[in-house]
Amino acid sequence: MRHGKPTYTGFPKVTSAEMIDWIAQYDLSDTGSDTPPGASKLLASSASKIVSSPLPRAISSLKALGRDPDIIDGVFREAELPVSRIPALRLSPLNWAIFFRIMWLCGLSRKVERFRMAKKRAVKAADLLNSLAKNANGPVLLLGHGIMNRLIAKELIASGWKEHCHPGKEYWSAGIYKFL
């Protein structure tokens, strides 16, 4: 499941240099009073084991769902954005994030984890979820982030899991995977 909507929005338009601070503030942000939809609450209530990214937006999302994590692990944190300085251009943080994510996917990682390293981390995350699922007495819920959740899902499918519900890109969206 992807986390809820973070409270931090910052300015509507920023320079690429200002994105460094924007990202730092976003990473410190929790979800405040964002209320999860009923479907998300239902999924969370059925989980026998809960794992989470260590970022505040994930932890506070679990609190909004009325659940506590059994495991908090950095392997589930979001892949960082490789900010490049592009002078005199002001864009919305969303547009910068899309631009920087495309750069990252094309192999331009600057000082952050490379795409192929994030994929290796996704393998470790999927292995951990696989192990937890084998030993759990019910569903395992991961509260994480958009890009990493997608990378982890690909690894689960590659290791024999079947996707029963495709996750959306929205806050609180969830994918459902079962091992066959």
C-alpha cells in the first residue's frame, strides 16, 4: 500500500536548487489528518503482519489505519531523486519529480542510489516479504512508496506471485499479490 497524502506541499513552483530542500521537507513530512479510505482500512485490518518504510509518511499512514508496524526496514524506503541544478527555471515540485525520476530511470543518478541498485534492494525487499508471508498466519501488509512498491511488485511476480489487484498511483492505493 502506498502511504497517505503528506502534509508538506511547499511552494507551488520552485527552482531545481530549491528542490533539494523541498525533498528533504517532504521526507520529514507525515500525513497529518489525511484519512484513509474504507478499502485501505479493510486491507490493513486483515493483515497479520505489518511492515513499513521508516519514512514518517509511511509510519503516520499506519497510525491513521489504526495499525502499528511489526517491522520497520530501510529496504522499503522510496528511491531518491537525483536533483540536478538547472538555472532560471521554476516548475512545480511534481514536474521536477517527474523530470528527475526520468533522469534516474535513464541512468543519471548523480549522488543518489542508482536505478540498478534500487532494483537489487527491491529483490531484498521481495525476499523479506516472501519469507514473512510463508511464516504469517494471514496477509502481510507493506506500507511503502510508489516507485519502490512497483519495483518490489515486479520482483514478487518474477518469483511466482500473482497480481490480483493492480495498484494505482494515488495515495492509499494498494496492490494485492498472492503466492501460488
